[in-house]
Amino acid sequence: MHTGFLTNDGQLLVLAFATIVGTTIAIAPPITYLLRGWRTKTRQVMNDFDPQTIEAYFKRSWNNEPIRNKAKFAALRKEHAVNKLSDLDADNPEHAKILVSQIKSLYEDYFGRKLFVSPLILLALSVFTLILFSIRSALYFSEVNVANTQDITAPHILLDHVSIAGIGGAFLWVVGDGIRRMRANDYLPSDIYSHVLRMAIAIALGQAFALVSTTLGTVVAFSVGMFPLETISRYLRTITTKQIGVTNDPDTDGDEIKRLIGVNNDVAYRLMAENVATILALSNSDPIRLTMKTNLDFEVVLDIMDQAIVSTMFSPSKPDVSNRIIDGLRVSALSMASQISKLMWLRGEGDQNCVALLQKLPSLLGIEIEQLIQAFETISRDERTVLVVLLRQNNNRPGNSTSPSPALAPAVAVAR
């Protein structure tokens, strides 16, 4: 009688090698991102913010957040009544140093590498376990076929061919998606959790879809395993609605923010995942938090927020009027709040080209000149505009200079 493959040193070597290598391949992309890509993303977002920008950011997005390391700054809190981040004043040299340390501490707490530890451990455990049982089962079936006998001791947990195929397909998708995200510097803890979920349901999903074909069940299970969860969910939802006779209404979520330049289906999906489904919600968002939660490029987030601020100003108009105004502003290169802020500053400096443009805009937009000037001045002084312009100044300044460019001067003046 055969005693099973576990007594065969060669098979044990194959089992150990395949399990360790498979697990390493699965966790290598996110670990590589944490070692290289995360640092690049952090530099792109933080980019050595000056104290004035940090102050404006705290007052806009973290108004009630208490100061971290309270014991370290106990004397400051007692002497100057500084308890919240918004209490810090960039013009105070002592406060300026604290502002820089506080934003770094805040960033580490909410977006640091430590948030990846738990999902990475879960991913490693799930991949290791499923590969272990899959290889053990595959070696058992191989030995049965080679020996041409059923008189072989089976492992305690024996997976059938469909289950092994489902796990293989899911593993292939997890690794492929991980490599793609690593190359694009596009990893979030939630992405790793979705990989864990994908591996966890691999067997059940493979078994369910294998029922579609009695002859090609294994192939179907493997193929389905290589699809993203969103695709599978959409397919199953379509089948279910047809079976029960319910109309599957078209998905209109995110249509409002898709009207902004630069917002495609992928960008809209990422924004909606953070409960940002309207232009108003986007204009009031925290740009740094939104960048790190969606993993969009920082400049992309600033661009679409910049547009959203302008859109909210004219959204109370009738839809056709609002669309005409927004389209006219785009033609005039004034679809962003920072562009309008620059225009108003140059107008104040006596730039005749800007004065002439402002005279032509009312007829193009279909609104009175007084109403237009009032709207533009409101946009220029809006605290959201101030923050976006300051962030742009830090993100684009040559040589890390703190001097505002003419394009940024109006909002900077308001902030200070």
C-alpha cells in the first residue's frame, strides 16, 4: 500500500518551494510599493509645505484636531492657549516649526506605512494556506494518475480540480493586479484587503461558476478567477435581475462629477468610493486626504477641486444656464478657481488685457458684468480657493522658493 506523497522527499520539496515562492510573489508588489512607491507618493503630496500653507490647510480641513504629542508641547499649550492645530500661527517662528512637525505626524497617523501591516499579514496567510492545500491536493491526484491506483492515503483536506482551478485563477489575478498597481504607484490598504477577499472566495466562486458547464467546469472556474470582483458582481447582478424579472436601471452614480475635465470612469469610481459623488462634496474635500485615499495624482485632485469650486458658484442657476456659463469659462481658460483668482489680481494691477476680457465675458456667459465681478471676487476670496492655490504654490515652486508667483498672489494675500 502506498502511504501517500508526504513520505516522498521530492514531493515535500515541491510543496515547500511552491508554497513559499507563491506567497512571496503575491506579497512582493505591495512590499515593493511600500519601500519605493509610497515614499515617492509622500514626496509628491507633502513637497515641503511652508508654514503658511500648513496653517491654511489645518484651518480648512482639521479645524478641531488636537495637537499631537501634548506632553512635548505642554508649555506652549499653557502659555499661548494652543490646543488645536488651527490655533497655530505661521507668523510665529515657534509655531512655524510646530506646524511642520504636526503635519508630518498627522500624515503618518492617517496615511502611514503601518496601515498596510494588517492587510499584508492577511494576504500572506490566505495565499500561503490556499497554495499549500492546492499543491498537496494536486500532488495527490498526480500520484494517483501515475501509480494508476486509488490505494493511496489522501491528505486530510483534499481539494477537487474545480477548487484548485478557482484558486489558481484568483492567484493569477491577485498577482497581476498587484504588479500593475506597483508599477503605477497605486496601492491602498483597501486594495490589499480586496486581494484577501478575492482569495477567500476563490473556491466558492469557482464551484458556483463550474455548474455552468459539466464538461468545462475546471476551465470555467479558472477563467472566472481571473476577473476582478467588480466585473463578477456586475455580471451576477445582470443575471439575477433577468432571472427575477427586475429591470436593471443604468448606473448613473458619478455622472455629476464626470462633467469635470479629467474625471473619467476610473477617477469617478475612486472618488465615489470615498463618498465624493457630487461637485459640492468634491469642492469641500480635503485634498491631501482625498489624494491618499484615492491614490490619484495630487495635481489631478487639485485640478478637479479647482474646477469644482467654480462649478458650485454657478450651480444654483438653471441647468442650461449653468452649463452655458461653465462652457464659456472653459473657452476663456477660466474654469478653475485659481485661474479666476489670477485674473482678478491682474485686473487689480491694471492689466488691460484682463480688463478687456472681463468686458467681453458677460455677453459670452449671458450674465451682467456686476454679477460676474461679484462672483469672481467671491471665488477669489473663498477659503477653498486659498487652500488650493497655496497647495499649488508649494507643489510647483522652483527650488522650493516661498515667494508667490503673480498667478498665486491674490489667494496668498488673503491667506496671510
